[in-house]
Amino acid sequence: MSLLDDAYAAMAAAADGDDAPRLRFYERLADGEMVVLLESEAVGETLTPRVFDLEDGPVVLIFDSEARLAAFTSVPAPYAALPGRVVAQLLAGQGIGLGINLGVAPSAMVLPPFAVDWLAETLAHGPEEAEARPQSFHPPKGLPQSLIAGLDAKLARAGGLAAYALLAGVVYDDGRHGHMLVFVDAAAGAQPALARASAEALTFSGIEAGELDVAFLTAADTALGAMEQVALRFDLPVPVAAEPAAPQAPGMNPDKPPVLR
């Protein structure tokens, strides 16, 4: 059983009207590395996925491991490993669905084009910048466990982007109450990625009209002391020393997104 299998099983077992497991499945799909079956080998950054015309319309096949792709094809086949979010964003608006782990896993399903479009649109909603001055902090309260679990999962994959994060209730000088997630000693250039990950955790937690303010401080900031006394702390994993960098596969370099043909 893979993580995607577990998320699918929870979604399938959920009661009618319980959207939380469905949102967690979509989040797992977006965050995971998916193996896309191609028509031919990639040429540079250009990919040609193999499109299957099913009864309900065309689909591109993706799998959550190379082993599952191999089990489906039974013969060597060209493929590309892409984050699920990239696959959804590349296929959005083309009327093409996603065949996920078809015939080889408990999570086998077809995601129709409208669901692919919804996922891409949801992932495209980024955080908005604003200015506010905190007046006091208090322990976080009233937040659903789904948000805490979502943040924990997101930040577990953000090793090296910050030293740690703190979540606390906050009262601003204009009287507004809310919650703030502070990243401490964020790496250079990591702020947009951390803010987006936090926004996605909020989106996929299922909170309607929810807000979570994100800020960035250094360990030397005086405001950190007051917050640490009441905050919930998330320790980001220390990254393992990397091997010498290998050439990136198509789609894995955010500065060079793949082109579907």
C-alpha cells in the first residue's frame, strides 16, 4: 500500500458530505511524484504523453511508482517522473482526464477532466501579501486537526528551507484576531515556496473561508521570544547531505517546466 492508496481508501470509505478525505487525496496526488506514460522518449523539455481514448473520453496514464508502471505495460516503455501538480497544470483545460494506477493498485481510478481542471485551479491560488502589526500571541485554538496534520505533512517535506516553524494565535494592533505561522531562519529564496505550502495546507484542510497569516523571522528577532512561549512548534527535518547533482529529468526543474506535445 502506498500513501496514495491509503488516501484513496480513506476517501472511498468517507461518509457522504465528508469532504476532508477527498481533499487529502487530491493533496497527496498533487504532492507526490507521478510516473507519466509517454508515447516516445522525451526530447529535451518536450514530453509526449500517451493518450488513451476511453469510453468516457481521453486520458493520460500516471502511476505513483515506476514498478506500477512496469506492471501495467509489462514491457519497457518511455516515461517521465513529474510532480502530480505539474501534470494537472499541464493538462488543465485540454479536456483530458487522468488514469491513476489503472489495473495495478487499490487506488486505480479515472479522474475526469473537470476534476483535473479543479485541481490545477486550486493549486494556482497563491497567498496574498499584506501588512499587519502583531500586538500579542496566545496558544492556537479552534483549528481543526486536519489543518495541523496538513501543515505537519507539508513541512516534513520542506527540510532545509527553514530551521523550524511556530503556529500561534495572534491579536493585531487593529483588533483583528487570527492565527500566524512563522518560519524561523528561512533559506534565501525559500519564502515563496513556504508561503505557498502553507496556503495549500489551509486549502486542503477543508476550512471554508479560513485564513492563516504567514511571516518570516530570524532567531534574533525579539518578537520570537513571546511567540515561542505559547506556540505549537514544527521542526523541519535536516536535509541529508546530497550526492553530486545529476541532470534533472524533464519537469523536475521549476525554472524549466516541461512542454506537452
